[in-house]
Amino acid sequence: MTVTAGPLLGRLLPEGTAVVEAFDDALPAPLFPQELAALGDAVPKRRAEFMTGRRCAREALGRLGFGPVPIPAGPRREPLWPAGVVGTITHCAGYRAAAVARAGHLTTVGVDAEPHAPLPAGVLDSITLVEERRHLRQLDTQRPGIHWDRLLFSIKESVFKAWYPLTGRWLDFTEATVTIAPHRETFHAWLLVPGPVVGGVEVAGFGGRWLVDRGLVLTGIAVPARQPAFAG
């Protein structure tokens, strides 16, 4: 298994975030009983990516000073982190990664990785608003060669991962609207439903960064603990 200290995902997240990523499932990755319970009767491919993701997560936690601990799954299959930690795990074909930080450093973090390829037929209309599809067409003229539809999908996945720990509620793809800066490689996602309250302020949306490299699309959101994300 090739494991690095976050040369891809680490570019998107602030200093103080521990990132570990892998590009295959070559090494065994033992699981705690609580984690095995979350897998159930998953197919071998799902088991392998889950095990590698947990290995990355435990190594990232180790960089924060934690010993090996179970990381079970919650009701939405979200990883349940030790007290005082915020974190996120992602996986796609050829890539698995975890990012964790102390809760005193970040309020929430969400990342997603996808293959840099067009979305399957019929998916785009179900995850976007009319104005977002217009925005994607503009992006394609401003910077050709990027699969903007896949990038927007990844951004919305990262938004959900940042949102859910703060709310415990589902967020539909059409309940946030995204704008992408094609050359700065940043994005804004504005919530179309009431946001979580952080530090007495309602969060109106999330900002983050994106990159395309090694055949992958990666997106990341990290909200500093000292300030809310795009307060309304």
C-alpha cells in the first residue's frame, strides 16, 4: 500500500489537520469489532476500501497523539471520532484518505474524492439547480478540460460531510447552491435551508478548495473553530 502524508488532500486543508491517504488496498488493515459490525456482509471491494480508510484514519489520529482506537459508524455511515476530534474519510477508485483535527482547531471538516470523469448519464439533473447547470456551462468555456459536473458533485458531497456533524440532519443535493472559481480553485456553497448555529451565529454556507490531479477530483472544507462559516 502506498501511503503519503497528504500531498493531494493536504493541499486543501489548513495546517494542524492530520491527513493520511492511500492509493491501493495492498496491506491488511485489521478492524476493531465495532468496525466489523458496521461492515455487515459487505462485498470484498467495499470491505477493502473500508479497512484502508480506517487504517488511514487511525494513522492520522496517531499524528494527533491518539493511540489505536475503534472508529465505528453512525446512522448515516459517518465515522464516529474520539471525543475532541473532528474528521472525515473519503474513498473512490484508486484513492482513500482521512483527515482529522482537534475540535479546538476546526469546528468541522468535510472532504471528497472522485475520479476525474464525467458524471454518469442522468445524474447531473438530479443533483443540481437550473442556475448551477448554467454556471457549469460558463465554467466549461472559461477553463476547458475540467469535468465540472463531477467537481460540483464532489463539492456537494464535501458540504454534506461538513454539515452533518453540526446538525445530525440530511441535506439534499438541491438544498445548497454552489459557485466555483475556476482559476483560484476555490468554491462557495450557500445553504438554501436553515443552517446550523455555531457560536451563536447561523451558518449560511461553506467555503472550500478543490484540485484536479492524478486523475482525481478532490474537494475540501475546513471551518476554523474561531469563526463560523459564511455567517448570514
